[in-house]
Amino acid sequence: MATDTFQLIEFDICGQICPASLLVALRELNKYSSQLTDGTVVLLFKTDSRDGTHTIPEAASNMGFKVDVQKCQRYYTITITKP
Amino acid sequence: MTKDHENSNANVDVSLLNQEINRLTRENAKLRAKLGFQNDYIRAKVNQMLTVMGTLPLGQEGLDDETLIELDPIGIICDSFRQILGHLHHTNAELLLANEKNIAILDAAGIGFMLLNKDRTIHSLNQKMKDFFFSERDDGDIIGKTCLELICGGNVPYELCQFNKAIATNKPVRFNNWENRGRSYEIIVTPIHDLDGMISNCLAVYLDVTERMLKEEALRESEERYRDLFENANDLIQSVAPDGRFIYVNRAWRKVLGYSEQEIENLRIFDIIDPSCHSHCSELFQRVMEGQEVSHVEVVFVSKDGRKITVEGSANCKFINGVPIATRSIFRDMSWHKLSEEALAAEKEQLAVTLRSIGDGVITTDTSGRVVLINKIAEQLTGWSQLEACGQPLEEVFHIISEKTGKRCENLAEKMLKTGTVISLDTHSTLIAKDGTVRVIADSGAPICNAENAVVGTVLVFRDISEQQVLETNLQRAEKLESLGVLAGGIAHDFNNMLTGIIGNISIAAMHANPGDLIHKRLEEAEKAAFRARDLTQQLLTFAKGGAPVKKTASIVEILTDSAGFALRGANVRCCFNIASSLWPVEMDAGQISQVIHNLVLNADQAMPDGGAIFIDAENLEKSDSDNLPLPHGNYIHISIRDTGKGISSEHLLRIFDPYFTTKKTGSGLGLATSYSVIKNHSGCITIDSIPGKGSTFHIFLPASPETNSLESPITQLVVDGTGHVLVMDDEEMIRDVAGIILGHLGYTASFAKNGEETITRYQTALANQRPFDAVIMDLTIPGGMGGKEAIKKLLEIDPHVKAFVSSGYSNDPIMSNYKAFGFKGVIVKPYIIEEISKSLYSVLSAPA
């Protein structure tokens, strides 16, 4: 049963470029895979790498997660939630 | 150890060490080379994986080997692949499930699906498609074979094959009505492209539209029927859009209003509505657009050529999803109807006027016996207005009972509707009005038949005959009295003559007897008895036709007081008078009226054996239409004599004026009959109100005399002596003798004649001898000879100043009441009474010539 409450975990990977930023994101996705799947955790990555705004969402989507990318003033936020 | 030795040894050690260092350096270089190779391998594999992940390869400057190892990208990527694969597995499972569902849906769908390869061979198909075309085949006989072979039988021209068309155009192709094996299909063939955009397959969808086609055909036929119906209807049918445009009008509409179909396109609804109806129609149109249905709407249309056409109809609106789409209106040209209505209205008005003008009550009913129409007279007689009566059962409004039985009469409408014949009411029917008023009515009724002779209602015509019945009763009474009067008059005439002799002789004999003698007393008794006989004779004569009153204008006041006082002498009943001070005089026979008052007061007295009061009122009355009296308009004296006695039963009330009808043991039955006759002969009327146990009131109405200056007081009888020569004409010797004696007693000398001829002769002779008669008393009728009526004419010729008296005991001749017109100077009624003769002779002979 889905719950409405979740933990938002933020990662600031600004200054990192691909593939490092992707690997960091993948590491955290792997780490929180089960929590993401059951909806208790939401991951938010802050990145200033334009490549990362493509690679990270694509990888997360391939894993079946829902991805939302928003542009802020100096970085992007990539929010990954349960499918 | 020596120094050299030591040196030598040191050199060896260095050499070895160097060798070892070199070896180690080489070994280190090898190891480094090997590690570098391994790191490069790892980095290459990591990069390969990263490439698979779709990202950039690792840069040497971005991530050193140590960090790379520490980061463990391979582990990360492997874990990620595991997740990705897991997700793909899950997705695949869902896809497989979805595929199963889709197959189930497609099989369950009423549409046939068939996937064809590019070479037209069948790749797959759903159950419905099998049902359509391959119910006898297994999948093995279908898959891999061409549709041309299996479905079209291999004989479809290339250009008509929808598959070929779809391939050729690279677009979906639709074929609406493809017939195959007796059924109709709608086919859609859609090309399916591979990743290179090339057509790999075609999906053919088959929809069995046989039923739909049949329904559409039926619908077309139905539409055609409706169109035919609308187009050939005589009524005007129109459909208008919310903006006022005409969507449809039928042929009758176009014909009546004169517009062509092309012209309709540019018309708006208010173009054809007369301006006088615009406001009303705008409101109606708005109501229709809001969903109301309006009916019986009357509108004036204006045709193309300007004619005004009155139409009546109804309208409503078609809505789709709550939005008004079009009105639906049907109107009928009422122009001719209007004319018919006007004609009908005129006819109805004429009928209404006729009904109002009819003096009889008229009620019509429908076939259920309920009132449809009731005219004014019927409203007055029944007390029901048209509004109240309409729709009510006839017996409710027309409540009639039998006068004889008091029971309700049968329902006339029901009887007429049942028998279909004209009926007449029982003549003794009584109508009871709504307010309880009772009226005797005459009535007849008839069924109303239409042009097909079917009964559609009834009509009842009736009139109030209460007054007529009173008149008829009076007439019957008068006829009864007349017949009795003839008899009574005849008897009285002879009897009077006899009494004249009896009374005269008694009077004369009494004159010759001493007042104190026994004989004088007996003579007085005999005279009283004779007077009673005379009174009886007078009564007989009075109610007899011949009892014409000898009228003189006089006040009735003294007659009322004297007669009442006389009648009540010795009675235990008192009389209360209420007489108007300025009572009009009456032209009357004072004796007869006195007799009437006497009779009525006597009756009242006898009705109150235990005593009481009689109330006698007299007033002036101007008769109008509202009085229910059988008298002409004019001025009357109304006298009422009321007692508080036992009253008269309704049974007796109808007969009290009949002669010889009496409820008293000692009554003659002539008192009220005489009174009735007297009043009638005075052109008046007498009525009675009586309530058993409460008393009775007699009402007398006598015409007031226009004369006011010649009032005469009632006659007071006095014996007045005179002188002169009197000629007496009578056929009866006894009368002549008595007359002679009386006249002699009064101081006159008498001569006699038996008839008119002799009278004339004697009068002429006396005149010629210079000894004329001072007066002549002539019997009115002489059996077998000339009576007074003819003789006076001759005498007047001989002597215009002749002072003649007419004498009779039977005053049936108008001469007795109107003697002056015939040339007589006075009247002497038989039997002769000395006082009367003396007074009459004196008044005439002493008057100036």
C-alpha cells in the first residue's frame, strides 16, 4: 500500500561531470532501490552538468523510476520517485 | 675484516644491491606495466559499460585510477544493469499480459482483425475474423495463406483490393460496403511500418455492418415515409433554428405562404409573423427555447404577397446535451375556421338572443343528462345560474315533484334519452327552485338529434303556470258560480216577488195594528222572518251572475267600522282597526260591500270561539308587476281582515269560496261565495292566507275611484212621505197591490199597468189629460210582454223628462247597476221596503227637473 509520507534525500553533485555524476547517481539509485520502489524515499540530485540531465534521467527511467528534471538558476534538479 | 677486504666486500654488496635494485626496478616496471594494463582494461570496460549506459567515457584527468577503483564503477553499473534488467523483465511480463489481454479483447470484440504480411499472407487473426470467414478451418489452414485465396477466392481485380490500395497509397484505406457471402462489411486496411519506415504488415479490420445496413435501409424508408407524411400534410410544419433561420418547412407551408425552397434559406421566422404578433411570439419563442411546449397558439402569418393568415398550432424544441437545436412546430391555417367561427358565433349569438327572448325556460343537456345550457327564464325559475348549472345533472337543477304525490318526478333527460321521443310533463308538476320557491309548471321535452339522427342531448322547455293555474281556478270557480247563479237567480226572482207580497202585506197589516197588540208582535216576528228570507234571497242574487252591484262612489271607512261592529255585537271578540287616514274612495255597492265585510268579520268571530281580536287594516295600494294579483295595474284599496283563530287547512283552503261549502254546522255555505262574487263584480279580488292553528287573513282589493267629490254616505233608511201620482207596472197582481198600498201609505196615489204597452198607453193618456204621472215604477222584465227596458225608450220619446224607476229583484241586467244610462232616474229593488221606496221617490221627485 502506498504511503503519502516519504524521505527526501538530496545529493549535490554540482562540479562533477559525466560520467562521474552519472556513477554517483547510479550508486545512490542502487543503494536506495527498494525504498524508491516502495515510495518511502525520493532522491533529488542537484547537478550543473548538462550531460547529467540526460544520462541520469535515462538510466533512472530504464530502471523503471519516474524522473522529473527542473532547471534552477545555477543547477538542475533531478527528482527520482517510485514508478 | 681489512679495509680492502672490507672495501672489496663493500663493492660486491653494492653490486649485488644494484643488481637487485635493477631487478626490482625491472620487476617493478613489469608490475607497473601489468597494473597499467589492468587499469586500462578496467577503465576500458568501465568506458564500455558507460557507453552502454549512454554516457561519456572516463577521462584520465577527471578520475584517477585509485578513485576509479574506490568508486567501483563496474559494481555500480552492474547493479544498475541488474535493476534495468529487472525492470525490463517486469515490463516484458506486463507486455505479455497486456498482449494476452489485447488478444482476449480482440477476440471478444465484434470486429474481425487480421494481420497480413506484405506478401498478403495471413500472419495472425482474431476469433471474430475466424467466425466471419474461417469457421470451418483450423489455424494451420489459415496462417501463411493469402487473404485473396481464402477470403476473396482469388478473383478480385487488383485495383479493387483494399490491401493493394493500402500498400500503394501507404495510407489507411476504408471500404464501406463490401459484400461477401451475403453479408456486408466495412473494411479498414492500415499499413504497419517497421523501424525503417517501410511497410512490413497491414492490419485489416472487418466490421460486419449487415444489421446496420438493414437498419439504415429501414431508417431510410422510415425517413422517406415521414418526409412523405410531412410533405403531404395539409398543416404547416416548420423547424426553426435558435437564431431564427428556417431549417425545414413542408410543402403546405410553402404553398400557403407562397415562398420557394430557395427563398426559405434567407428567411427568418419573424419575417413571416405579422408585426402585431411580434411581441407575443418573441415571448413564446423564448419559452420554447427554454424547453417549454406551447400549444393552441394563435398567430397571424404574413404570406409573401402580404396576405394575413391566421394559424393555430403548437411548438416545442429539440435539445442535444441541453442545447436547443431546432423548434418543431405544426400550425393549421385557421382562416376558414375563423370565418366559420365567426359564422358560428353569429349563429350562437342569434340562438342566445332567441333563447333569451323566449318567454319559457329552456334547458339543454348532453347525452349523460348533464346541463349544457340554461336560458335566463330557466335561471329565474330554477334559481340556478348558467355557471352553476352547467355540468350538473338535470334532476339537480330541474327539481320537480308531483303535485299529487309530493314525490320526485322521474328524470326527464333519462327518459328522453332512453325513449328518444317527445314527452310532456304531468300537468300537476311542481318545480322547486334552488331557494325553495315552489312553482307549478307546464313542460315538454324532446331529444336533440344530429344530422345522422343520433341523439346528442335533450332540450326541455317549461313555463311557470302558477298564475295561470290561479286564473284557471278562478275561472272554474266563476263558471261554477255562474251555473249556480243562473239557477239561484231564477229561484230568487220568483221568490223575491213572493216576498214582495209577503213583506208588503205584513208591513201594511202592521200599520193597521196597535203596536202593543199581540197581533202586531206576531206581524213583527213574521216580518223579521220574511226579512231573513229576503236576506237569503239577496245573497243568492248577489253571487248569481245577475248580482251586478249598483255602484256609487263612497268611502269604505264607515262601512268597515259599521259592518264589523254590527257583526260583532254581543261577541267576545274585539276589533282593531288600522285604517289609512287618506284612504281613496271606492266606487261600490255599499250594501254588497257591507255584506262582504259582515260575512268576513262573522267568519273571523266564529273562528275564535274563545274570543280574541280581529285586525282590520285598510290602505291604499298602487299595483305593480311584482304583485302576484290577477288585477290590472292601477290604484286599489287593500283591506285585510285577520283573525288569530284556528286557521283553515290547505285541503279546505281551495274550496272555501265554493257555494254551499261550509265546515260549520249552522253555515249556509253562501257567505264566502257571495263575498267572492261581490268583490269580483266590483272588479276586485279577494284572497286568503291561512296557517292552521295560527289564524287566517282575508285580503280584499277594490279599485279606487278616480272621483273624490261625490262621496256618498251609506244609505240611511228613513220613511219620507210625499205626494204625487205614481204609475206602477208589474205583471204580478200581488206586487201591484202591495205597491199600491205602500204608495198610498206614503201619501202617493197609484195607478197600475200590467206591461209596457199598457204603461205607455196610460202615460200618454195621462199626459194628454194634463194629469201626467209624477213617477213611473217599472218591472224590468215582463214575461211575454214589454218590460221596463223597452218601455223606458218609448216613454222617453213621449216625455224626455219622465221620472222612471226600474224595479227588479234580480239585478242580473246591467240596467240595474247602470240605470241612468238607460234613462231611469232610480232603482227600487224587490221586495219592496217602505223606507227604500219612500227615500227613492222623495229623492227623485224633490229634485229639480
